[in-house]
Amino acid sequence: MQAVKGFLGPLGLNTSSIQDTLKLVVIGGTVETARRASISAWNGFVDSFYLTAHFSPEDYPYDWQVRFIAPLGQPAWGRSREFEITTRSVGRNQLNQSMTGDLDEEEMDEEDEHELENSRRKRRVTFMPSPDTTHTIFYRGHWLKITRTRRYQDYGHCSALKISVVARNNDILKRLVLEAKREYEKDAEHRVHIFMADTTYACWRWNGARQKRPMSSIVLEPAVKEMLLADCRDFLRSEDWYAERGIPFRRGYLLHGVPGSGKTSLIHSLAGELGLDIYVVSLSSKGMSDNTLSTLMGNVPSRCILLLEDLDAAFTRGISRDSTSTGAPTAPTKAAAETNDGSTLSLSGLLNSLDGVAAAEGRLLFATTNHIERLDPALSRPGRMDVWINFTNATKWQAEGIFKCFFPSRKSASSSSSTPSSSSPASPTSSSIDISQMNPPETRRKASSAHSVPILEEAEIAQLAKRFADAIPEGEMSVASLQGYLLKNKTRPRECVEEVAEWVLQEFEARDRMKREKEEREAKERKEVNE
Ligand SMILES: Nc1ncnc2c1ncn2[C@@H]1O[C@H](COP(=O)(O)OP(=O)(O)OP(=O)(O)O)[C@@H](O)[C@H]1O
């Protein structure tokens, strides 16, 4: 204090008031530090009694828990004074609805909920417990503290979960996780989970859970489907066989052919049949590099379908995907030249990722391409691609099959309602698959009332299907385009057949016109590049 006085005295300042201020600052600082230290010590003491489990959104247990605690936590979410209001889906199987608090809209009945309002489906508003708040719920004689914490602030909607419990050992948490897993798996039985490669973070992001698609809804030669299914099943059972012979436990399938011929649909259907998730990589996606691909490939689980889409497109940018294209790269346009998407994937990088030391084992690799002639032989050699399947434009047989898929006949309508997935595979004489199998669940729910599909006699449907197929030129149109036409006429089976010849003519005219326009555009672009 004497030093302060000695310093301030000559300046003529009032030393006593400054001394008092300094005293206050020192005392205040000491009290605040003591308060914080005691709070932190108390929290540490309390936490030492808690067992805490952390659930990361990138991994399955997060989804099991979100689903499982939702009904348990209803009273807690209802009482909560802090909410996040969202219309987005949260969790891998869109279970956010069940994490909602009491909201009038939830009391709407099923029918109201799916009503269209000004041609747009009503959006469901959901109340989520807000991140970084803690809720307490009761589970099997224990109070669980549930906290949602915000993660990856800069990267979309992502939150982790923390569950704490006061207990002597972690039995209660183990039980919680196992019970949640069982519940989740019961629900997931009917869905295929899709994960997409995130090239920015070199990780997999859950993209949605799709309803399983019955194999019978894929109109392909039954022998092809059976062969593929048997081959995949045999592979999944043969881990020891591969190990004994020192062969890497991997199998590759190359599905090639025209666009819209059912390659992707067949893979989805297969995944459902085998109970596997699908991990999708688009090799031409922005930012794809050798390292990214190798990390992604090393991180797929052992039992899954790994789908490489458009295998040829990664190394042949600028290729046109239309049906008239030969697969050769088109002339580089100005726009294409200006686009530098940072992709640095090389063929050797891809080959290494497919079967290098870091590549995951036990996965079924499916690759699709519209231009098999563009593939490097190294990429498609046995060991990398063991089974090849060619997909062509619709044959008359397929046209007949897809018609029968769309229009239920009297006999199939009754039998398919009891065993939907047991319908026999499409064949010209016996196939009759309920349209409901081809449509998403919402459409299915409304199908009988809104679309009122007339149920015709099996013999009439067979006859109409035959006439429909007669009007479709063999191998000229994709199955997807036939599906598009049938979708437009899904309630008019008879008229659909009457008008099909005219539609085919229109399609050919449109195709010629597009071809001419494309040639003109390309010629113009070539001229611009040369100038
Ligand atoms: N053989 C088929 N059986 C049943 N539906 C089919 C078939 N082929 C195509 N479709 C229908 O056409 C649409 C497109 O099919 P899909 O995406 O499987 O074709 P793709 O061959 O993978 O096409 P692309 O090469 O353009 O990716 C789907 O809605 C599917 O239902």
C-alpha cells in the first residue's frame, strides 16, 4: 500500500478510494475463484458416482437409443421448457415423431395426416428436446440423465447422445443398449438402410431407410435373379472356405447395360432379401481422391453391400449418359472446362481401394455402369468383378411382366394381400404381382380409395398384357420408360393398352428430336472450342 501511495501521491490522486477499489477487486476475484472451484469440485464429486455412456450419431447404437428412449422419455419431453422445433427427420429410421412432446397435430388420425393440402403434403412439426439440455427419465429402477449435445456445428443437423446413471456397475447401461438393439432390429427387419459416402469428411452418412422391395417386382429372367441370390448367399456363408485357401473374402458383381433397366433396383431388392445395408459411393462425386476412397472402403462393415455407381464415369468425365451415346467422352464444353471439382481419383487408387490390404473383407461389391466398353480390363477382371450381368432394353417378355406387375388381377389381389412377397417371379404366363409392391407405403395406403385400380379377371389381364407387349418393339425402350407410361395410366388398364401404340410413336419422335438437338448442340460447342 505504501508503494501505491508513493506512486500515486505525486500525481495528486485520492489514494484511499483507489485502495478501496483494489481491495474490492481482489476480494471479488478471490470469492469468484473459490465459487467456481467449489462448483467444479462438487460436480466432479457427483460425477464420480455416475456411469456415462456416449452415443455417436455415426454409429448404430445412437439410433437404437434414440428409438428406445423416445417412448420412455415422453413425460420428460412433455415437461421440458426448452424445445427445438423441427420438420426434419432425425435418427436413421426417421423416428423423430416419437420423440415429440404432446402436440395437437399428433392427435390427428392417420387419414388426416396424409391429406394433401394445396397439392403439398402437410409437414409434421415436431418438438425435440433442445440440444445441451438434460432430461431425467426412469428406467428399470434407475434414473437416467439424458443429454443431447450438438455436434459438427458447421455441418448440418447432427447431435450426439449422452446417458448417465448412478449405479455400482454398468449392468444397467448394458441392459439398456441390448434392449434398445433388440427393439431396433425388430423394426429394421422390413427396411434397407442406405449410407452415402461423404467425400468432405471421408466418412459414411446415413441417407435413409427404404422399404424392402420384393424380388418379384424386378422383371428379369427368374434364372438370373435366382443365380444372383444363390451366389450372394453362398458367399456370405463361405468365410472359412476363403480363409482356408488364403483367398481374400470378397466378391464383386458388375451390372452393366442401358440406363433404366433395373440395375439399381435389383441391388436394393437383393439387399432386402439378404438383410444387408447398402453403402453407396459415386466415384465421380466432387472431392473424391485416392485417400478418401481408401478410407471409405476400409470403413465399411464386414457384412454389407458396397455399391460403386457409374464405375466408368470417374475416369471419363463429360460422358453423356443418354441412350444414343457410344460412351466416348463428348467434346469438352466451356462449362465443363470451367468446373474443377477437385476430384483426383486415379485408376490405381481405385484398384488399391478395391483389394488393397486396407480394403474391408466380407462385403459384396456391386458396380454399375452404362458403358462397359469404357472400363479398364484391370477393373473388371475376375477377383475384382467375379459375376457380370448384362441389362438390356425391355424385351417383349419384360413388357408383359411389368404390365402384370402394375395391374392386379382378381386372383392375385386376394393371394398377394396375404403373402405379398411370396408372389411368384414375373413370367409371361403366371406373374401377377400386386401394384402395392411397386409403390411407396403412402401410395399403397391410399391405393384402394384414391386411385381405385379396377381389379380385372386374371385372363383379361393376361390378354391385355400380351397386347401391350405386342405394341412394344423388342429391345428398343427401357423398362423405366415403360414404367413411366404405366404409372401415368395406373388406373386405366384397358385404355393404357389402347393408347400404347400411339405413345410408342410419340416416344420415337421425341427421341429423334432430342438426338438432332444434341448433335446440333455438340457441333456448336465444338465450333466454340475451336474458335
Ligand atoms: N427390370 C426391371 N424390373 C422392374 N422395374 C424396373 C426394371 N428396370 C427398371 N425398372 C424401374 O425403372 C426405374 C429405374 O430403374 P433403375 O434405377 O434400377 O435402373 P438402372 O439400370 O439402375 O438405371 P441407371 O443406369 O440409369 O442408374 C425404377 O423405378 C425401376 O422400378
